[in-house]
Amino acid sequence: MIRVLLCDDQPLIRGGFRALLNAEDDIDVIAEAGDGQEGLALIKEHLPDIALIDIQMPVMDGIETTRRIAADPDLAGVHVVILTNYGFDEYVFNALRAGAAGFLVKDIEPDDLLHSVRVAARGDALLAPSITRMLISRYVAQPLNPGVGEGLKELTNREREAVLLAAQGLSNDEIADRMVISPFTAKTHINRAMAKLQARDRAQLVVLAYESGLVAPRSQ
């Protein structure tokens, strides 16, 4: 069972998402909040698998809420998915840097929402190729941050290869096919790279890969 918490200041949005998610046998909405501060308290209480968090809310916005979740070791198992009205923008970029596993536009198709929740629950990043290209253009426009990714030198060649493929949006199965290894070994490479780079999930691993210069735009 995938346990979901909804955090949005619009009751109609929460109600629609709740009805859709609770209709599924493998998904359960366990709590709801109308702002980030209330949401953070409920997340600490219930420890959901997925927190669907609106990016713009009163009291505490989605970016700060995400940042506090990512900074709390007790919440390491909570995957944050940002909800937005506008698609990829500076707010979403900052949320991904803060530790969000991905983002969804609120007018998403129902089947796509359900698929996205299940993808995030598996620990995969919700980063479509189009979003990866936007991330690339965003990083091309700024200098590399030498203080990010101190663990790069600790990565093995195979771990680096796995990170490069993950940054292209490939799943563990697809990485395994490219590297001619088992999916379990691909997952192991990714998990070890995440630990060395101190990334809480795959989305943050991709962000760190670009921010540190491990992945260059020509890699795409």
C-alpha cells in the first residue's frame, strides 16, 4: 500500500486528488493539510511514502517544506512530489534542488497522476526527458558549483556510468540494458552513488550530477 499525504491550500484540489487516489487498491490518502507548516507536522506524525505538496501556499511554501523534509533524517523515506499550476519554472527548479523527487502540473490526466505516484513510491525520479533538457539549459546558464558533490572522486567508473544514464531519465531496467548488467546491479550502482553524493533520491542525484559538472550538456 502506497501511503500518500496531500498538502494544498485549495480544498477542491485536495478533494479531487483524494477521490482519485483512494479509488485505487494500492494507494491510501492518510492525511491532508492546507499549508506547509501543518503538512510538515502531519508528515512527521504519519511518515507517508509520498507527500504531494503545492509549491505556493500560505504560512510555509512548498520549497521550504521540501527543504525541511530533506534535512530531517527521520523523513528519509518520504518522497516529495511538488504540485504546480505552471509547469517547470524557477520555483520548481528550486524545489528539485531542495530535494523533491519531481513535480506534477495540477491539470495532469488521472492515469498520469496514478502512474506518477507509483513511480515516485519506487524511488524513481519524475523527470521526463523534456524536464531534463530544461535542467540542462538552466545549468548551462550558470557556473559550476565546486562545493557540490564532494563524493565525485569516490565514484567508480560503473557508478559514474549509471549516474550518466540516470541523468538521461533512464529507469533501473533501462540502465541495466545499456550497461549489460542485472537490474539489481544497476540499482546497487545508483544507490551507492546516491550515498557517496549525499543525494536523498534519484531526482537530487540528477541535479547534483549537473550542478557538479559530472554530467555535461553534450552528454545528452
